[in-house]
Amino acid sequence: MLKGKHILLGITGSIAAYKAATLVRLLVKEGADVQVLMTAAAKQFITPLTMATLSKRPILVEFYNPENGNWNSHVSLGEWADYYLIAPATANTIAKMVHGIADNLLLTAYLSARCPVIVAPAMDVEMYNHPANVRNMALLKERGVAVIEAATGSLASGLEGKGRMEEPEKIMQFLQQSVSKKKSLTGVNVLVTAGPTYEAIDPIRFIGNHSSGKMGYALAEEFAARGAAVTLISGPAALKAQHPHITTIPVVSAAEMYNAATAHFHTAHIAVLCAAVADFTPQHPSETKIKRGTAPLQIQLQPTVDIAAELGRKKTNGQIVVGFALETDHELPNAQKKMTAKNLNMIVLNSLNDEGAGFGFDTNKVTLLYRNGAQESHGLKPKRCIAADIVDAIQSIK
Ligand code: C5P
């Protein structure tokens, strides 16, 4: 699976650097082409000669060779790599990655990398659990970096706890899973709705909601990263999809979202309806700005079309339709009912009752409900990680 893959392996200054030698051996054995980058501190823990011999390439540390001026282009390294694995990653390097600090080649290559980045932290238990490091790792995850949690055990400091870099065999497993996931949806068309809708009251005002679109955009990115062609129908959101496989169709109202969704549904294999669509819309929006007055103002609202229910009704054999539910009471039974009523294959129950979950947050907490009655609860995680869980779940029912 890793045969011919270009792997950049970044090694930073941790005692766990000795495990990087085994990691390179395993990668080379699998047929990967490995380029090792080291920080100056890493060289104190494992020699460049060891790493160059095992990887069969000179290792890189500096921006240029002072002897002959040969420039080590971090941009070319970033383009060359299929995966960038930083193992071991110290608290220092993780913090610098978060802040975009570019004071060594390993970090500039990170900032230039367009490929998936995987980080395996290694540090003492107190450092690992320090709020600064916990926050930094969460920020990297939010930005799509995969963080392989450290293992628990005895540490070089003599302490016991979490902080040991995960074993090379486990890191290999993780990398192999990432490679198999990466192309697992090639040839699959996915439709995602995201964000709020705005229902015009007059040319100036609208009825909207607090949806930021973050969950839907994270889903679109995750599907695209696995090779799917994604049509993202987005209500007004301050976000921009990055992946070249995502075609964004901006819409404003529920009616526009419905038209776009039905126009694209027939070619979709999977539809995920993540948008917070207005359930009611003003029946007769005013063509001119409604003037301030002293009398109470009544706006007659009429129901919008339920896009999820409509696609659930239209779906033909093999098409998968997934919806979301945001409930304030009787969460599970209400979500279950919604899944059946709208003929969905799965429903994602969002929690509004948990701190850090729901509108606008970068994190979320969801329970996945399947048609066969199975349920799966996920803890509070960055929306990027929740998106990966949801896509995994959808692939399992395919
Ligand atoms: O019925 P309720 O609005 O709670 O259902 C939520 C689910 O239905 C979400 O997946 C949402 O995207 C979808 N929905 C829709 N069109 C509507 C209302 C909700 O697609 N008009």
C-alpha cells in the first residue's frame, strides 16, 4: 500500500527519536520512498548517518548547504510528499506549527506541505497534559493534522504517564489506514448541504439562524480528501471550501437550496443534509423596505419544503441520504422519528446541551443513529474529526 509513496519524515529533539530508525526501516520495507528532515536538536538524539543509511538518502536539516550553497527547497519538499509524518514531535515543534513559526527546514516544509500531515507527539506527562499543549494539539486537529495520541507507560524522565511516542508499528498501521482511506471514495459523487438559509422579509431584512456552516464544510473536505467529487450547496457562510474536488454552489434561501439539491441529487451516490434550513419563510416578502411604525407588524409565514424528506422520498436503490437533528428535548426518540419519517439511512444527533458543541463552535458532540437501531456516541471533538467519524460511518453502511 505504501509502495512508491513519498514520505517526508520529520524528526525533532526527543529521546523517542531513536524509534524513528525503526520507523524508517518499516517504511522502506513497505517500498516507501523516505526523505528524512531533522531539527538541529534531533541530531543530538540520533545520528544523521544512521537515518541517511536507513532511508538511503542524505537527510536534510538546514535551509542550505554552507559548503556549496545548495538550497534545500521546502516548497519542492512539500510538493514531493504524499504524506508528511512528524515523529517524534516535541511540544516545542507542535507549538511552532500552531503559530506558523518557520525557523527550521522541518517547519517550513510543514507550512508548504499540501499533503496530509500526521504528528506523533512525544514528551513528558506534565508537558503532554499542560493546557498549552492540549490546546495546541486540538488546534492542529481542527486544521486537519492527524495527531496520533501518545501512549501511556514509563517515560525517560522516570515518571509514569501519557507521553511516550506511539510504537513505530502502530504509527505504520495509522499511516496505512490513512492511505487506504485517502482514495476510498474515488468515483463517488457526494452532495452536502451546509450553513443557514436566509428568508427575506424585505430587501434588507431576513429570518436566519446561528449555523456557521463549519460542520458541513468539514464534511465536504473529508469526503473530498477520500477522493469523492463533492457538490457543496451552501447557505450564507463566512467559509471557503479549499479542496479542488469541491464545487460550491452558494444559495441564500431554503427554496434556492431545495432547487440546487434536487437538481444535483440524481447524480449523487451520497447526500448529507447538514444545513440548518429555515422551516418557515415569509409568505409575501415586501419589495420595498418596511418602514418603522407604531402599530404591531405581522409577518405571515409559510412552511418551506423539507429537502431531506424530499430526497429521502426520491432516493432510488443504493443512494444514501443522511440527515442531522438538533433537539432540545427527548433527543434520541425525536431523532429516531425524524430518521424514519424522512426515510434517511442515518441521522446525526447534535447536542446543544454540551459545552463546546453546536452552532459556531469548532468542536461538536454527536450520536449517530442507524436504521437498524444501532447507536454510536462520540465525545467532544474538533468538527474535522467528527466529520471523519461520520464519513467512516457512512462508508460502513454503503
Ligand atoms: O425536521 P428538522 O428540521 O429538525 O430536520 C433536520 C434535518 O432535515 C437536517 O438534516 C436538515 O438539513 C434537514 N432539513 C432540510 N430541509 C428543511 C428542513 C430541514 O433538508 N426544510
